[in-house]
Amino acid sequence: MKPRKILCVGLVCVDIVQVCECFPDEDSDRRSVDHYMQRGGNASNMCTVLSQLGADCEFLGSMSNDLFSEFAIKDFSENNISTENCICHIGQDLPLSTVIINKQNGSRTIIHSNKSFPELKIHEFEKIDFSAYSWVHFEGRNIKQTTEMMKFLLEWREKSTIMLKISVEIEKPRSEQEILITLADVVLLGKDFAIFSGCNSMSETIDKFRHTTRNGATLISVWGTEGATGYTDNIGLKHSPAFLQQKTVDTLGAGDTFAAALIHSLNEGHELDKSVEFACKVAGAKTGIKGFSQLKTVCQGILN
């Protein structure tokens, strides 16, 4: 039987990346040492990582027919990522990110452009055949529609015999996202959101939000270079340090890499502690390379 897919719901954009020797001063004129264009967006990046790790995955979101969309669609195909259920909005501009990477420390500064590009709607989401998937992951964005999608999926699951996991990642410092925490089986909370919510550590983050999750849910607090901590009621806290590289090359998409690796490991049936550690190792490996194309190669030891 063909394994069921992991579906990532959210945004795709195109990243135009400039690598600089150091971050430029305002109103200065500098040359970059490298530049490239890649497909971006959290859910889009997660699909790339999942594919690199050997998972069967699909991206679901809005697309268009402009030049950037053509680039994104071609890149999805080259990475064996399905986009068959995406909604195409003719004549719209796909979101665009301009990214400056500081070669000295690998930091990334993102300038994002989104000309009110249409987001996925609940009536479009409801048409999907969810029996094809073992896992559906949501970005913490498009909150009203995402809330309706997650509620719909929970209702669909109650009527089905299909085992289906639901996860969500919340990164941005916005309080309206908190409703999503109550609707997922696996919740990933980023450092920026945690600090915005008044938390000063991973353990504080877990303690603050563990009472708002669904029964039996898994809560993950992700703090970048400090690692990550996972929690379930029956297991308790499981922490993993970050696995920092000797040289940081590119941190763009490291958080997406962590989320994808965690979901891949949990979807394969691995325990929480092993999955959090695996995700930290893969995310660490990603920061030592440019982009995602060599991720499978550098992760061979981790995967084995």
C-alpha cells in the first residue's frame, strides 16, 4: 500500500537572496559575494525538507500564473512535491521576499512583499480528500480561515476511521494565534511568540500553554540556538540542545527545517525525545549549508 502523504498548508513565495560580507549600512552601495533565487515560505520550505528526508508530501496554498509562480511550480516538481490541489489566482503577483545573508555570522534579514495575495479559503479546503494523508500541518497565519480549516478537519476525523494528525506552528508575536493552540495534536511555539507572551524560557513556555492544548497533545517550544523542549502529559519534558555548526553559513529556513524534521520523525512513529533531538540535529546541519539542496547528503549520518 502506498504510504499516505504529509500535507503542508500555508504560503509559498520566492526568495531573492543576496549574500554580503557584512550587513550593509543604510544608504550605502555594496556588492554582494553571491546571489540566488529559491522557493520560500514556511509551508513550502517544510515540503522541501520533508522531500529531502524521504517523505511523500504535498503543498496546499494559493498560486498564480506570473513568472515567480512558474519558477515555484517548476521547483516544487523538481523536488517531488505535489501541488495538485493548489488554488490558482490568475493575474496576481506571488509574494516575494528579498533576503540579505550576512556572511560573517549567517544571519538573515528578510524584506517581505505581499500585495494582498489571496489566501486559501475554507470552502476550497473542504474539497480535499483527506483520506490521502497521514498528517496535515498548518502555518500560524490567515488565522480566521486556518481556524475554520482546523475545526473542519477535527470534525472530519471524528467521522472517519482514518488516523490523521494535525499540527500547527506559531512564530509571530501575535495574540490572535492562540486559538490555534487548542485545535492541534502537535503545537510548535517559536521563541518570538513565547517572549511576546511573557515567557523567558522553554520551560516557562510549556508551563504557560500546556493547559490550553487538546487532550493528549504534544507541545514543542523551539528557541533556536538554545535548542527545543517537547512535552506531553504522559511523558513530561524532553529537551534537546541545538547542534551548532563550526561555521554558520545560512540560517534562512532553519526553523522550517526543525518543524519538518520533527513531523517526519513523529509521523514515522518515533518517540518524542528522539524526534526532538533528530529535529535539532537536522536544523543544525541545515545552518551549515546554502539552501536545502544538499540537506539529504549532509544528514546521511543522522538519517541512518
